[in-house]
Amino acid sequence: MTFVVTENCIKCKFTDCVDVCPVDCFREGPNFLVIDPDECIDCTLCEPECPANAIFAEDELPAEQEMFIQLNAELSKQWPVITEVKSPLPDAEEWNGKTGKIDLLEK
Ligand code: SF4
Ligand code: F3S
């Protein structure tokens, strides 16, 4: 199994998740992070760290977020590894909790 980053990370990118991952499986895009499913060891540590509650176990994903399984798998093969926390995106607090952000995902 793997953990999956979902829609509410888009335009927030708080990066607290990166700090706790023991196997460096987060990958960074312009306004979103993903988890490499081939690297994730299912340790559960990242899920409670995300201020946007954007991380779910694959088998606990809300139905409307299921497309993110494929997106994490695909984008994790294209984006570079991120291993250190950085500042969130400038308007992260305003975007936290907004819906419909999938259309704003930058690849
Ligand atoms: Fe990393 Fe563990 Fe989160 Fe998987 S569950 S992404 S191994 S912190
Ligand atoms: Fe995104 Fe949450 Fe990590 S907003 S960058 S999944 S801490």
C-alpha cells in the first residue's frame, strides 16, 4: 500500500510532510507534492503532519480523490525529490480548504 497526496495540497504546499518521511518519497512540483508509491513504506508518519489534511492512506481515500492515486504515481516519476521543509506557497492559508483546485494543478 501507499499513502497519497490529494487535492488540498494544491496551492498550499506546506511541506511539513517532508520532514518526517524516513525514506524520502516526496516529490515536488510547482504547486503540489506527490508521494512515490514505489518508495512509500506505509509508515503513516506523514498523514497527521499535513496542516491541510491532504494525505490519506490509499485504501482510505475519499471517493472523489481517487484520481490522485494515478496522479501521484505518474508525477512522482517526473518531479525531483524534496527532502527539506520550505516555506508554504504565499497564499497557502487562503487556499487551504478550497475545493476545485484540481484545475489549478501545475505540472
Ligand atoms: Fe513517507 Fe511514511 Fe508518508 Fe509513506 S507513509 S510517504 S513512507 S512518511
Ligand atoms: Fe502538501 Fe500537506 Fe505536504 S499541504 S506539501 S501534503 S504538508
